[in-house]
Amino acid sequence: MIGAWFAGEFESAPSPDATLPAGTVLLVSGRTDQLERLVDLANSAARRFGAGETVLVGYGQVGRAVEEALASDDIPVTVVDREDAPGVDVVGDATDPEALTTAGVQQARTVVLAIPDDTTAEFATLVIRDLSPNTEVVARVEDRESVPKMHRAGADYVLSLATVTGRMCASQVLSDRDVLSLDQQVEVIRTRAPTIAGNRLADAAVREATGCTVIAIERGEETLTDIGPDTRVRTDDELVVVGTDDGIREFERRFA
């Protein structure tokens, strides 16, 4: 387990004694069979989803981009918007239970809120949670300060457009590493760590020193994912590292 979101706040490397209250979202890494076993242990039957239906609320510029991306992977989408337009399946307000019910929120695997008004998105999340407690809610927000409010309202994943844009720009500027995650609290990077070369991961004490976790090593054409404390880092290895923004900064200061 790399970390967990507790009430919307990400904590890297939580204590083994930490209690996981309802609503906790885990960030884990492992082989497919390991992840499947974890799902069996952690998820109730009510929270297991197949390919399922996605309800997209908001069909502006962001909503259209989401719909195109989902359609390219043949994921069925029902679109809800206040304005009737080509591509809109249900005309209604994001906070109207009747409109959301007509769109099939109760049967949906995921609801994506692509609404430009953060307050409306927060109220919509509360309505969706009342209609369907087990549906996954993914939301965009304009203001970064709205992120914890959305989590408290019941959203599972929240992305700030300002943070996403900043990360995308940074990934173009930084030539020595790749930014692999656009989340506002968790950063995933691919980078070399020359000061660790020749050492075991246990000796480098990455997690203890920074709170970050090395989840994979890219070695030539091979990607090593089954790594542990005894894994020895080579000079040309690229490490895939997960941590908070502060943790990643500390990792780069110490090891990169």
C-alpha cells in the first residue's frame, strides 16, 4: 500500500496501525493477481463494478473532451446537461434528482461531474450520494480550495483544472524526469537516482526518508514491478516513484 485518502486528504506510507474508516480510498501497487485478491478482501459486493454505464454531467468543453475519450474506448456514456444540444441525452439540472434518475445514476458505475461551477458540483455530489451511495463520483473543480469540500460531499476523485494544467506544463519543461500523474495530492514520476546506484532499496531507506514508494524499475527494455527491500538499483535504472508533492521534492533533493 503506497498511501490512502482519508476524508479526501492523501497520506503517504500510513502506519500499519492506521484505522481505515468508511470512505477511505487506498492507493496500491502490485501484480494483477495481487490486486484481485485485495479487491476480494476490501470491497463489498455492492461496490464491485463491471464495464458499466457512465453518466456524464455537464457537456461543455471539458465534458465533450471526457465523452470523446470514453467513446474512443467504447465505454457507454449518458450525457446530462441543462441545455438541449446534439450529444445530450437528458436535459436537466445537475442537482435535480429526477434528471439524474432518468440518466440512470443508480445503475451507473461512475458519474463524472464536468460542471464549471464548484458550488453546483458540490450539491450535485450530495444528491448523487443520496440516490446511489455506491456509485463512483469523479469531479473537476475550478478552484483548488474546492477539492476538500468535494471530498467531504462524497466525491471519490477530484481534479483541480489549475493543478492539472500546471502539471502538464511542468512535464514539458522538466527534461530530467517524466510527470506521470496529474492528481493534486499524489505525484508519480519516472527519474534516475544516481546516488542510490549500487545500493539495495532497503539501504537507501527511500520510504523512511521521504514517504515515497518505488513501485517499479525500468531497466533497458524491461520493467521490474516485483521489487522489494533487497532489490539493487543499477546506474542506468529509471525508478518509478510515487509520493506527495513534498515527498517527491525531498526524494529529488536526496537521491536524484
